[in-house]
Amino acid sequence: MRRLILAPVLVSTLAMAEAAPPLDQSADLEAQALSLADAIAFARKNSPRLRAARAAIERARGEEQAAFAPFLPEFGLLSQSGVTSDNQGPGATGPTGFILTGTPGTHVYTQTELQLQWTLYDFGRRAGRKNQEAARERIAELQFARAQQTVEFDVTAAYVNILLARASLVVQEDAIRQAEATLKDARAQLKGGVADPSDVLRAEVQLSESWDAAVNAREAELVAIAQLNNVMGRDSALPLRVLDLDLPPPERLPSLAESLQVAAAHRPERGFAMQAVVAAQEGVATAKAEFLPRFLVRASTGRVDGTNVLPGWQAGAGLHLEIPLYTGGRLSGDLHSAEAGVAAAVAEQQVILDAISLEVNRAFQSVVAAGQRIDLSRPAVDHALENLRLMRVKYGNGDATPTDIVDAETALTRSRQRLNSAVYTYLVALARLDYAMSREQRPRGNP
């Protein structure tokens, strides 16, 4: 009888208590048996989802830098040359003045000028935009943290699914061997006139069902390997070998109330929901400041040369006040939109908190239910084994038919598959609960 393959769930920054040898990054993964810790480490480096999240952080940092720029002076270099008639002024007006004409006649001019503009005070326009972009940068960082947790959980789930499919295939291979032996014996008894034709037909159906289940298990294993490759950032068609893992020892699970408290304190979504509200509120402050004046300094210095213009060095400076008198409702519309954005962000914050609570609740109940299924399935396997043993004794004594043997073998196969399903569902449920709580990860099990 083959052993049941059991595997622990290791999630997030998972490290084995007695880790397998470190993965040789210079060698192809196909040539090595990949541990779960190595799979997670590979995904952290190669997952395109995480690369996109890192790029989002850099984009947010760039936008924050751009939002800080208006606090600093702006320098520009103006150069203009041209020809104008006697009745038209030479050149475009600069920030502090214009070119003066000299003697009457056609104006020919060349001007080079260094210009300065510096906003002194704008009643919070720049500060609001800067704070808004800073909040968005923090949101991007928190989203990256959650994306990393998601990738690690997806790797764990796909890894465990491979082990589940492999264990199911082992059970079905045993079932096929038993079904073939039973069918052979049933045919022999039918030929000897002892068995009924229905016994042979039932054994043939059982063998067909066993092969069908084996094909499904093999398909599930290949799909799970493709899924693991995908979440790791590899081509899904590449081959991959994984290590078997033992079932972790029993552990004290937090209560539902404790799980909710941990999730409320550590889930990144809670943080970026709060930052989204902050960003929306800063948007309102910016929109209100748009109604108010803006004070700025403009200055320039340079030189002008030409014909029929006053040549020489130029310099000037001025304090400017800009007041928006009428914008056709644009500013009012922007303010209304910003206030609606705050209301939406507050509502979305509640949606996120409710979703966290629901996710933790479902993960907790899955762990409890899967644990109960294990407790129910283990004795069922023992009972099915004993039932098959007794039925074979009866069969040897002539008190049972091949169909009775088939039924006993079917019951054993189903019991073993139920136990496999319960064990691996429990392992994934543990990983999901850790993921739902965003809890600091800890090693479970040994390779």
C-alpha cells in the first residue's frame, strides 16, 4: 500500500524549519526539485505582477516630485529675433517689460533674456497637490505590500494543488491495480461458471472509472504545475518538479475575534483606504484654494541689440497678484467633484473594511470545516481498509462475490480521496487565513 502524500502550507516569507538545499539560480528549475520556499523566493524576483507594482511606486514618487516642483523658483531662457515695421513694436513682451524703440524706421532686434518666476503664496494650492501625491505614493507602497502577499499566497495554493493532484493520482493508480486484479479474477470465475456476468460488468465499469479518475488527476497535476509557473513568472508550459511535504503538527489557531483584530491592525488595504480619503480631502483643499489669489515674483535680465531699438543690458523685477474673477463655473465644478471624491473615498473605505471582515470570516470557517473533515475522513479510511480485508476473507471463503470486492475497493478509494481533499483543503485554508490576516509568516512542516 502506498503512503498518502501530505503537505504543509508555507506562506508569504515562508522558511522551512529544516530547509531544503537552496535553489541554484544558475541552473534550470527543471533539473531540480523545487521547495515551496524557493518557489516563493523565485516569484518575488520574477513575478510580473510585482514588477508592475514596483513601477507604480516609482511612478507615484515621480508624481510627488513633480508636485513639489512649484515650491521652487523657475528659470527660463528666452531668445527672440525679428523684424517689424515702424508702426509696430519690436518683439514680444517679457515678464517685466518690452523692448523700447529708438529712431523711427524698421526695427531689427535680437534679445536674449534669463527669466525667473517664483510663486510666493497661493493659499494651499501647491501644498494640497503635494500632500495628495504623497498620499498616493503611500497607497502605491501599500498596494505593493499586498500584491507581494497575494503572489506568495497564490504560489502556496498552486504548490499545494500539485501535491493534491499527485496524491490523488497515487490513490487512483492503486485503485487501477486493484480493479484490474478483481476484473481478472471475476473473468476467471465466470469462465469457471462460479460468477455471474454482472460481476464482470461491474468490475469493468470500476476499472473504467478508475482510469477516468486517474486521467483527471493527471490533468489536474499538469494544470497546477502550469498555474505555479504562471504565478512564479515563468512560462506555464515549462516542466517543474516540487518536493513532497509532511503535514504540520497541530497548532493553536486564533479565534475569529482575534483573527479580525489582527487583520484590522495589519491589512495593507486598511492603510491605503485611509490614504485614499486623505488624498481626496487634499483635493478639496486644493480646489478651494483655486478661488483665492496667488502671489508671485517675476524677474528677468538680458541684452537686446539691433537697429532702431534701444540696445544694451536689461533687468527688471515685479511682484504680481493673480485673482481668478470668472472661470465659467470651472472652479465650482472642480470643487464639487473633489467633495464627491471625498464621499466616495469614505464609502470605499467602509467597503474595504467590510470585505476584509468577510474574507477573514470565510477563511476562518474554511479552516474549521477542513479540520473537521480530516477528523471524519481519517477513521473512514481505517474502516474502509478493514471492510476490504473482511470482504476479501469472505470472498476467499466463497461468501462474497466479485461485486462485493468492487464495492469495498470503491469505498476505500473514495475514503482516501476524501482524506486527501480534506488535508490539502485544510493546508490551503491555513494559508488563506494567514493571507486574510496579513499575519507575519512562520514555517510549517519539513520537506
